Amino acid sequence: MTESSTERDPESVSRFVEHFAAQLVEAGMPRMPSRVFGALLASDTGTLTSAELGEQLRISPAAVSGAVRYLAQVHMVSREREPGSRRERYRVHSDQWYEALTNREAIIKRWEDALRDGVASLGADTPAGRRLAETLAFFEFIERDVAEMMERWRAYREERFG
Amino acid sequence: MTESSTERDPESVSRFVEHFAAQLVEAGMPRMPSRVFGALLASDTGTLTSAELGEQLRISPAAVSGAVRYLAQVHMVSREREPGSRRERYRVHSDQWYEALTNREAIIKRWEDALRDGVASLGADTPAGRRLAETLAFFEFIERDVAEMMERWRAYREERFG
DNA sequence: CCTTAACTTCACAAATTTCTGAAAGAAGCG
DNA sequence: CGCTTCTTTCAGAAATTTGTGAAGTTAAGG
């Protein structure tokens, strides 16, 4: 054992952050947002200031700003003004963010719109039209069902984590 | 009315293809695979040859090749050898592909691995460790539940589309 | 108000990704 | 078994994306 049980070896933290971020990148998220998000997730309080992020990740204030804008836009972090200071703090709400993950809602809606257009313009009575219609039905189904799944998750979480 | 009810105005088809592909791109899929996939989805038989794809989308054989390799890798299309010909045909199985969509399984598994490492190295008894553990629990939950959701979809589909 | 700390925006440089043409590689068909 | 047709691979050009420094904006604190 090296130190107290709540040590935070910066090296270990960094290793996790970079590794986890790499997975997010692989899934399609831009690099800086992924790293910033990883750092927040691995922080003790779940909040970090812009300066802390910049220092920990070795990136410029501009990069932090851009990453945070992205993350806020997809609701994976929220910004808080520290009262009586010009410091901004960024927070990952434990639950907020995976709600966001399943909230591809906006994207799905647009897929649905595109598919509806397609069915209309290709003709509902054509083979292609039918294929599009079935795909559309799938998304509509998913949309309804994911909501229920999140309900189940919240119940499960309540029970297991309180 | 311009022609028969099963007309396939290339202009309309193209408009759909490009519009739908744009949505896929927005969701993180590379451009060419998105366009190729759109074209297949909007085709009458659900299959197209490399040459047809190249002509319809105005792209080089090389681009078709690359796009198809990508799509096959993520199981969104399958390749078929047309017997007695050196033509390859690419097919989108109506159901195969959205199964693939929910099959982020490999990706989720790796997230889980990264999170497990994180819990171990940050300590399960630290605030950050607990946050990671809960996130991990979420993914494990999702994984189980999505499988059930697909079951429900298949049942629903059966009933509605036969 | 003026100063100063903190964040954001902008223009550009760097790195990466994407697509093409050309050449090489399979596979039917005579 | 060689010819021909189709597909893949490869190297490089073009386009896009990403991150930085520097200037600009906002708001706290004297």
C-alpha cells in the first residue's frame, strides 16, 4: 500500500481518463470532448473548473471551451457559475448523462422524418417504399420502448444504489 | 400523375438517398458508407451491384469498395456473389441491419472494461469510484435489456408485417 | 468606473480523413 | 490457359477537422 485508501495517483487517473476517452472516440465522439468528459467522470466531486481541466489534460483554454460547448449541447455536462467568482464549473450529473446517451431522440426523429419522406416519394406500394416503412416502424417502436427501459433502469438503480 | 404507380423517378430517389445519408453522417457514420447504404435501402430489390452504385452515386469503384467494406464490417449489408458472374452484389436485409444498429455490443463491452479498470484503480470506496461503478451498472443493465427489447420488436413486427 | 480575471471567439496551422486514378489481383469464359 | 471483366489495393491530392495563440467579451472587485 502506498498511501491512504483515498489516494488519487494522478498517473492512474490519467490512465483511466485516456483509456475511457479512447473508447468514446471509437464510438464516434470527438477527441477533446471525450477526454474532458473522462476527466469529469473520474474527478472526486464530479465537477472541475476550466483551469483544472486545462492543466490536467494539457490543453489550451480554447480547447476546453470547445469541448465543453459540445458536451453541454448534448447534455452530458452542465455548467455552473460559482457564485461570487468568474470561475465556471462543469459538472457531470451521475444520472443526467446516460439519460443523454439514450437521448439520441433528436437524431432518431430526423431519421424518421427522412424515412417518412422516402415512403411518400417512392410510394408506399413499392418494394422500396415498404422497406422504408418497416424501418420507420422499427424506429417508432424503439423510441417508445427505450422510454420504458429507462423507467426500469431508474427502479433498478433506486434499489441497488439508493 | 406522371407515370405508372411504380415509377422510380431517379431524382426523387436521389433526393431521398442524399437526405437520409446526411442524417446518418450526422449520427457519426462516414459519408460514403452512408450514401451507399441509402441507395441500397431505396432500391427496389434491396440489392445493387458495385457498378450500379458507382453510377448512381457518381463515385469511383474504389469508393464503392471502401464503403462496402465498412458496411459489411458493421453488418449493415452482406455481400453476395452472383453465381456465374464476377459481379458482386450488395444486399441490405431488411431486418439484419437494425439488429446491427442495436449491436453496439462490442463497443459497450469495451466501455464496461474501461470502467471496471477505473473502479479498480481509483478504488471502489472513493467518490469517483462509486460514480464509475454506477455507470458500469447502467451499461450492464442496458445490455441485458436491449436484448429483450429486440425480442419484443420481432414479435411486434411479426404481427404487423407478417 | 477602471482593472483584472476568466472564458469565448476567430483565423490560421497542423494533422487526419476521404476520395480518386492507376495498377495489381481474382475469376468466369472461350 | 490466356483473355476479359470486375473488384481491390495503394499512393497521393484534396478536403475536412482539430487545436492553438491572440484578440475580444463579460463580469467581479476595488
